[in-house]
Amino acid sequence: MLYVGVVKVVDDTITTGGQLLDAAVRYAEERHWDVLPGAWLEGGPGTGALCSCGEPRCGSPGAHPNRPDWAAQAGGSAVAVRRMWTKEPRASILLPTGRTFDAIDVPEVAGCLALARMERMDLPLGPVLGTPARRLIFLVLPGATVKVPDLLRRLGWPPASLDLTVHGEGGYVPAPPTRLAGGASVQWARRPTALNRWLPDVEELLSPLAYACGREAVEARGR
């Protein structure tokens, strides 16, 4: 799968337990993010893999918490994270939102359009996730859940009119190299680096994101 404008290829290789453990430890150690082990896909690449939860109609195969008290289970220390993935090396990597960051989730095409515009405008950008479901997820400072509805109205967009979701307190997003339904893995469209350690406020990014989502909605109605 190719991310238009971002040039990121998602491959279908099976993620190993060592890759998951190493990545989870890096997120905790280098970014100071809370990390949560989740369900995983059982089976080889492709559509035949099943979620480890055992539910045939699982709504989020390989990308959901394993227990109801998951929020308390998430760990922010490298030692705790290493212990969790040593216990279950196949566990997916979930990053709880509403703590160190919130996440703005938009369609891939709209996200790429907005990303290109942000770069031209030299706006501050944090890491950006790309999922096999053709979504881009922008990490921003916590508090976006409260701010976004009013900000969208000020920009002239009814919140319900846009395919734009905010993941805040009580939510989570999957992190690379977690493998999702279909066998492909979550990837970084923009990797975490020393240059994007300080996340932007959602207010700085929402205008181009809303414009891109609105444009896509209009084009979809015209097709």
C-alpha cells in the first residue's frame, strides 16, 4: 500500500515478538509514552488471521485491550513494558490517548493533502501514524477532545459533517509494528524523532485537516 504524498509502503510481513518488544520499550524509554499490550492476530498474513480474543466477529482484530481494566495496566517505564511483552511477546502495541497526547484520525487521502499543506506552511508537526485501514493519525497535545468541536464550528464545519475522529481520554491507537486485520502492519508516516518530540496543539493543525476532510466529503458526494 502506498501513502500518496507521504511515500510510505506498508508491507505484509509477519511481525516477530522481538520487534514488538523492542518497539514497545523504545516508546516508553525514548518518548515517555504509556504503552499497553493488546490482542494480536493469530495465523499467517492475509485475511485468514483471527484475533486472539477468540471472538469470530471481533470489531478490531488484533488492536484492542485484553481486559476491562486496561487503563490501569498501561505502563510508562521500560522495565514494566519489557516485563509485559516478555510475558506475551505476540501482544499488539496500543498507546493510550488523553495522557501524553491525543490523536486526530482522518482518511488517508485527506490526511496526505493536509500533511502536504502543513509542510508548505511550515507548521509544527508531531509523529503521524498510517494504518492498513487507509487512515492517518496525527498526534497532538492532550485536550483535543474538548477543543475540536468548537474549533470546527468556528471554521464553519459542523463536526458531524467531517470524517474526523479525536481519540482522547479513555481511548488508544495502535502503534507500529502492530499487525492488523488483513495482515498488514501499522507504520509511521512521520516517525518520532528528536525534532518532533514537542507536539503541536490541535488548534495549529485543525484548519488544514478540516479543509482536506471537507474537500474529500464533497468529492465523495459527487462521485
